[in-house]
Amino acid sequence: MLIALLQGSLNIVAQDAEDNSPRPSFGVDYTGEVQTDFEQARVANLLHLHADIPLSNSLSLQVASLSTLSSDNELNVDVLQDYSNINAENIPFALTVAGLTWQMGEHHTLFAGIRRTDEDYFCSEPLALFSNSSCGIFPILSCNFDIGTFPKAALGIHYVYDKEDLCLQASVYNGAGNRRFSGRDNVFRICPKSDGIFALGQAEYRYRDSHYYLGASVHTEPSVKPAAWAYAEQALTPQFTLLAAYGHAFGSDNACNDFCGLGGRYTLKRTELGLFTDYTRVDGIDEWATELICNYHLNDYLSIKPILHVINTDGSTKCIGMLRVDISL
């Protein structure tokens, strides 16, 4: 289905070789890893396909999908925050992005269609280094609401205002994320009455090599529930960046009300070293999670990441080791 869609769009935008119009771009990203609790092991795989196809100088079609495949056995660990951000049930094919992007002048962009929240939020380069799922989206959102975040998506509208030192984002999505093509949980569903609405916005300020983020959201089902977060990526040297994050969900009937984290990233030529530790409380249970990761870029397309997680949940400590391979074409 995806290939047929892309081929049809390519026929629409076929241009003379000397034309200066925007050109289509295509990408394939594969992530595979071996996970172990030092008693048993399992394997997880993620395939991500994506394309950006210009329809005119200001309008383009964006399409992306994911497929996951993991071994049946589960590690003997009971944690609140998933240690791997590619863990999911086996999914042959799911749309994660499918819609139109309108470039309005130099600084304004509007997208309408199917999209994942984590395509645009909590996806900065330092946070993306880590495999802990809470670095991909804070648990004040993922634990409280069944929103369109990995591996699900939702129909919505996403707006971006981007200048050199400032980026403002705002989004409105169906309140529940889905991944199927039919049935009640289809990805094309929009039903504010039963699913509610999920709206969020974020401001990013850039100063030299440092980035500062402030965001807020509101979910309307079954009642209005606001949340807010802030995180900073402070460049102390050209090689070392300090990370600090905090998020709070307002109200007394949330599964998770607070999240905080502190870490750092050090780069040296082709190697990145990262350390991040965070605290959260879900359904009355406290958890501290620490991740130590090394990302070695063999070339522009292939990287290898040995990872160690030390997680203390309700007073019980577990260690999880992982070896991840990333291929981007």
C-alpha cells in the first residue's frame, strides 16, 4: 500500500531533470536489539519507512510507517517505565504519518492528517540518544492518556513557527491513538465525544548550542486534565551537554503526577556517551531508572549502542543489558 501510494505521488510530481522544484525524499530506518536481564534474552526489531513528496513549491505529502517484530519471551522484570523505546506487540504495518504539509512563507508550517505526537515533541537530539521510553515522551502524558504516541497515531493538525532562535509548536489530536485500518480502533478515527481531544503546545528557545523547552497540554476525556513540562539542554562545552527535565500532571486522579530527570551527553568524534537518571511515581509506586549508553557511529549509516539500565521499582532493583544496532538509509 505504501509503495503504491509513493509511486502514484511520484508520477504526479515528475519533473524535468533541469527543473529546480523540490525533489522527493525517501528513508528507511532499522533498529534491532538484543535485551537481557542476565538470566534470559529476547530480540526486538523496528522498521521505519518515511517519505516526503513535494506536490508544489509550498505543499507536500508526508507518509511514514512502522513495523515491529519481537521474540515471544519477556524478560523477568516488572518496571513502570519501559527500558526500550521500540518494545511493542508484533505489528506487520501501521501508518504513523499520512497527511499534507503546507509551508506558509519562510517560518510557518501547517500539517493536517495522521501523525504521532513524538514526531515533534520530546525528540531533541540529546533525548533521542537514550532508549528509556520516558525520554521519548514523559510519563505524565504516556501513563495518563492513551494518546497517539509510539506505536499509535491519531488524526490531527500540527502547526510550527520556526526562526533561528525560537520554535513554537501547537497541535490538536483525537484524544485516543490507534494503529489499525478498520474497526473501532482505526487510525482514521476522530470522535471527540468518546475519545476527547488532546491539545498541546511547546516553545523552544535556542541560545548558541543550548536549547530550552517549555510545554503544556490538556486532555478532555473523561474530564479536563492539564499537564506541563520543562526541560533544558545546557551546552557546558562543545562536547558536553547537561540535561534536566521536569513534568507535572495536575489533578488528583492521574496515574502519574510527577516526573523528573537529570543527565548528560558527551561527544568525542564518532562516539557519544550518555547518562540519564529519572524518578517517577505511577499508581502509588516509586521508580528510579538510570541508563548508561554508548553510541558508536561506524559510518554515516550504521551505529552500535551498548546500553545498561539499572531500575529500582518499589524497592526492588533490576539490571538490564542491551545491544542495539541502528541503520539509516
